[in-house]
Amino acid sequence: MLSDLTLAEHGAQLFGGALRPHLSDMLAVLEALPAQQAGVRISGLPALRPYLAPDGPVGAVANQCMGRDAMPVRAILFDKTAETNWSLAWHQDRTICVRERVETDGFGPWSVKAGLHHVAPPFDLLSRMATLRVHLDDVPATNAPLLIAPGSHRLGKVAVETVAAVAARCGTMACLAAAGDIWAYATPILHASDAASLPARRRVLQVDYSADELPGDLQWLGV
């Protein structure tokens, strides 16, 4: 049962209907972003911040998972449609988004995505993060739910060449959702996504949360 999953044990937890009372308002805010793109990295959208803050509907879920020090450090809007019906192989999220490149011990390699600086941090920082996926549309089994490998978040950094085999050993869970649901994941969990078999619009706001300050002059991008 999806409702039996817990963040600590399985690496994922469903917060059913957590956004539902605020869904139409959030959709209005997100209309400012480009539509029907595979992923839009969000930087500088002040109207979104109250929803992600500790007293907001998304931030409140992060608080339950991580405590009041949790802060939103990256947000991406995924918009899967019949025209943008992609798939993703099994993988771990291993980078964070920062304001500018500052060479820092233990951080690297660096990359630039959509003009924003990304870097791989020490893995223990990732292991303390949580990723919230805010569902803006229904996601039945036919509309490309996220697939997770329960428990894989406890395995540390998984070698790329063994990711598929490790995911198979852990088993697969499809994270079905209704519009307004929020799924919380341990950021390092192995996950994947198939193309939708019956494509319909599937918008997901993905927000990474951390309670850590970055060392030196390195700064989270934030939202």
C-alpha cells in the first residue's frame, strides 16, 4: 500500500491532498512559467515562495520530514504531455544548484544547466536532503508515475553501472497521485520514469529542501 510507505524506512512518503486547498492558486502562480517544457528550472519567482516557506502548504510538509530549518533550495516544474512524453532510466540525483561557481573542497564536478550552476556536493549532504514532488494533475498508472526503488536511499552513492541492478534488487514502486498530493522522497533514492501509456498532462513541481548551510562563499540558488 502506498500509504504505508515512510520516508525513513522506504525513502518515500505520500502526503495525500496536502496542496489541494491551494491548488488553483498555485497553478495561477505557475502560469508565469513557460508551458509544456520537459523541465523549467525556477529562479526568481517571488509569488511561489509563500507556498514553499515553513508556514506554506509545501513547506509544512518539508517541516514534517526535516524540521523547521528546512529551506527550499531548488525548484523545477516538469510538464509532461503527449508532445513531451519522455522517459528516464534509473538514476540518483547527485547535484545541487548554487548561485555561482565557487571552487570548494569536496564539491565537484561542476556543470551548467539552463544557465544555472550545478555541482555534485559531498554525498552525506545529499543524504540529509528531501525532495518534494507537488502533483498539479492526476497521475494514474497510465500517466507516467515516478518509479522508485524502496530502501535504495540507504545504500549511499550507487555506482552508475550498477544502478539498474540495484533498483531491480530493491524492487519497484509506482508512486500514483491525485492532483494536490505531495510525495516526499529522500533525495538520493533511485528513481525512474516511463513514458505515459495513455498520455495526459502531468505537471509536477519538484522542490529540493535542505537544512544545511553551504561552506565558505558557496550559496544555494534558492527559489
